[in-house]
Amino acid sequence: MRVTRATIFLGNLRHNVEMIRRHAPEQKILAAVKADAYGHGSPQVAQTLQQEGVEYLGVATLEEAGELRREKITLPILLLGIPHPEEIPEAAGLNLAFVVSDAEHLGWIGEATRGQRMKVPLHLKIDVGMGRLGIVPESAISLARSIGKYPQLYWEGVMTHFPSSDNGEVQPTSEQNKIFTQVIADLKAAGYEFELIHAANSGAILDHPETHHTMVRPGILLYGYTPTFEHRERRNFYPVMQLESRVVLLKSLPRNATLSYGQTYVLEHDAVVGVVGCGYADGYSRGLSNRGRVRIGDKFFQVSGRVCMDLFMVDIGNASDVSRWEKVILFGPFQDGPDAWDLAQILDTIPYEITCAVSRRVPRVYAEETQYWR
Ligand SMILES: *Cc1c(COP(=O)(O)O)cnc(C)c1O
């Protein structure tokens, strides 16, 4: 039995889908399951989402899509990234929809799928300020027209992505959505209509109902976190992942004993020290050295000394009720923490990076329960 594992509460995932539906009751949902479903394991997550009636999935790479198809996921999948031209035939074979930002890429898709009987769905992406994928609004109609040469292609969707829907500032997203809406009107006037119109990531799902259009694209909300720390008090989303390990060794050390590399932690008193079987190679960042806080039973303890590759230590003091092999929670669905936002705050990052960082050597264990400890 490997002591370090990530328990994935599928009941929490179902609950979060339900909460998203409350925010966007009329819309379809495209669930972002890229990066192995933000580290949660995309086959199982996708299966659960499929059962929950989610309508569409989004991945970043061809490999991610391939894994889902091998696991018999039949939902439509949108390839959010730009595949290399050599990857296009395989992507088309997996029955993927493509995001299109420029005419050259559209041409590659058109050539690679020429003569194919199955129609290939495309989503025209508009850049309204992200400066990443998408075409500038002025050129949208000309890009839409370039589909004309390829009878096997069709415009299924039009989309954009907001750069600041999650920073609490209403103005930019509202302006950008107006630009997006105008482009859609212009495209319509030019004879192009789209079944799927989508823009809203998690931040916009929560704060910008006018951006919901016909489909919303949640990522982080599905996994139980709001995209901004300030919103976390809206705790109706339940973290799905619990990273846990165990106390692999307990030892009594005298006052002034030092812990871990660099001897940055010095015991102030004689104390019991717990060695925990998890390290930065598991995705528990070295930046949490002397700063992270873990949960053992109903008590909290500080990471004491540097986090090593496979282990770290906690000063347990004189808490005599901690026993060897006891479970240590590194983050999970607890109202009083630690959760991925707590670690993200310490590490100056976002919960996305915390769950994505949980490495491949950590087994994901799937539980059907809904768990949220208040
Ligand atoms: C990842 C992604 C999302 C989801 O973003 P969240 O902030 O996690 O909700 C939405 N749209 C696109 C294009 C993405 O790449």
C-alpha cells in the first residue's frame, strides 16, 4: 500500500456540476478536462461528467483526447490548443472539433481531411484582449469565409476567452463581451450562424451572466475552487481532490535538534517529530518548507524544515495522540483547511497549479462519496 495518494471525491464533482447548472441553467456545459482534468485523472472525471449530462469536453492536446477516446468517452471533444499539422489526421480520426484562430491553420485542417465523409466541426475563436489564440475582431468575417473551399468543414461554434473575468473587475469583461457579441452579429449579417456560442470560464460563470451565451466552459469550479481567493467564501463548491500521506516514522528528539536539509528548523523543546511520506516529487512543493500546514486527525501541524523529494517532517511537540501510520492530510475539502487555495496563497500561485502539480507517482483513488468537512 502506497501511503501517499490523492483521493478524488466524485460526489464532490457531481455536486459542483450541479452548482454550475444553477449559475447557468439554460446553457450547455463544456467541461475543461485538460492536463489530466487539472490533475484529477481525466478518464474517471470525464466518465462522471458524461453521466452528469455535461455536453462537451475540452482538452489541450491530441494525447489528452486520445486517452479519453480509448476510455470510451463518446462526448464531443474540443481541441483547445493548436495541433501541429502532422497531428491533424489523427485528431480528425478521433472525431475532435478544432478551435480555429487563423486561415493557415484552417487550410491545414481542410487539406488533411479532404474527401472525408464525416463533417469536421470548427469553432471560430475571437481574440478580445487575451492576446493568445483567436483572430482579431476585424478579421473574423474573412476567416469565416475561408471555410468555403472545404465542403467537409463547418462552423459549429464561435468562442472567445476572457483575460480578466476572475479579478473582480467587472468593466473589462463586460466590454470584451460587447465586442464578442458585435462580432457574432456581424458574422450573422454575413451569413454565418453558430449553434454553440461560448466564452465564460469559471470567473465569468460566477460574475458575468451576460457572457453565458449558449454554452459555458468551467474548469476550476468543477474541481471545487473559485478562481479568486476573495470569492472562496462562496463555499458552495467542494474541492474534489484530497492529497494525503501518512506518518511513516515517529521519533523523539531533544531540544536544539535540527530538521531536514540546511537545518533550518531547530526544536525549541524536546519533541516528537513525525516523518511524512510525501515530498516535492509528489507535488508537495518545496516552497512549503517551514510554511505549509497539515492536518492529522483534528489537529494542525506546521511543516518543519525543508520539504525533501520524498519526505518532510512535522514538529508534533508533545501531542502524544498522533500514532505511526496515521493519516496526514496535505490539502482537501475542509472548510478550515488546508485546501489548495491555502497552499496557493503560500506559494504565490493559484489552486490550478497545486492540483496539476500532484505528480504521476501519486495514485488517484476514486471515491463516490460527497465529502465536505465544515
Ligand atoms: C482551461 C480553459 C477554460 C477553463 O478555465 P477555468 O478558469 O478553469 O474555468 C475555459 N476555456 C478555455 C479556452 C480554457 O483553456
